[in-house]
Amino acid sequence: MAASEKEKAISTSESLLEEHRELRELMETICATSDLSVMLPLLDELKDELKEHFATEEAPGGFGTVVSESAPHKASVVDHLFAEHKEFLISVQRLHEAVENCLAGPVAEVRTAAALLKRRLRKHEAQENELLSDSLYTDLGGG
Ligand SMILES: [Fe+2]
Ligand SMILES: [Fe+2]
């Protein structure tokens, strides 16, 4: 590999390593998010980032080129990794659907139950408030 090609390969490698760091951080954020409605847009972001990242790796001059030029015996490993790209995009899509279903199903049910509890408790306590003020008024009136 000529010196200029080597320099280009190093630069490609550095930018891919940086993208890997960013993707790792995004995945950490997604996994640390307990609010599914917050997770949904993060999964959209992940899908977009991954599409772009995988396209960069697969493009001429990208990861595949760098590895095949410096380590041609690793071609089958590269093929395997590139095949995984499609699987990852499908997995992200499935996770996105699972989160949507959860929000529309179990999460919506829990929110409805919480709202019902709030209304019942408010009514119950309003009745008690009324009784308290009636009693107080009666007491004062009677005293
Ligand atoms: Fe990658
Ligand atoms: Fe990759």
C-alpha cells in the first residue's frame, strides 16, 4: 500500500472508530431510558445513524476496501459483518414496533387506570371536604 493510500486508510479508520463511539453512546442512552415515549424518537435516530454508518462502511473506499486491501484473507469476516447490517436494521425496526405496541397497549391501559384512580380519589375527598365543612358549619350554628 502506497503512503498516500495508507494515510487515507488511517483517516477512514479513524472516522469509523468515531462513529462506533457515537453509536455506542446512543445505545447506552436508549438502554438507560425507562420512558418508552422518549425511547421511540431515539430509535428513529438510531435507525438513521445506522443506515448512514453501514452505507459508509460498505461504500468503495470504506471499511470493506480498507480491510480487503490490507488483509484480503479476512474477506469472509467482512462478508459476515456486512450481512449483519441488514439484520440490525430489521432488529431496530422490530424494537420500534414493540415499543409502539407497548405504548398503545399496556402503557395506555396503565395511564387510563391511573387517570380513573385520580378521578375516583378526587370525588371521594371532595365528599369528605364537604362533610367536614358541613359539620363545622353545623357545630358553629348549633353552638
Ligand atoms: Fe461499524
Ligand atoms: Fe458494520
